[in-house]
Amino acid sequence: MYFNTGNEIRSTTILNELLSRNSNFFRNLSSEYAAALYVAMGKNEKALQNLEKAYTKRELELANLKTSPYFQPLHGDSRFEDLLRRIGFK
């Protein structure tokens, strides 16, 4: 991933392009997956926005949200904790 090599601009450009494409594959890209990418890039606000979208779409991937290592940086954020509560985690 470009982000891991220090090329944040390129990685952000690619991610935004993938999210905006009209092909069925990218249109159906999991918002939870996009959120994981944003967390990896340190863009927690965008990650939380995508997690809210995933919640609205009732994405099955959210079943592992609490234990997923990808979202560890969001633990402790009140918005993330509220989302966990709404999903049904204690």
C-alpha cells in the first residue's frame, strides 16, 4: 500500500477513486472495509463516517467490529463506543 511507503497523497487518491467508481464491485465495496483502510491511514473521522454508513446499511462485517484489530485505534472514542452499543455489544 502506498500509505505504508509514506506516499499518503497517492494512497488517498487511489482510495477516493475506488470509492467513487460506478462498477458493481466498487459500488458494493463494504463501508466497513473502507473504514478499515481509513483507520490504517490515520483518518479516523472518515473511518467513523464509513462505519456509520455500514451501520445504516446493516453490513454483516460489523459483527466483528469490537474485536477486529483494524479498529483498535478507535477504541475509547465516544462515537465508536456508541456505535458498538447500538450494534449490541456491551
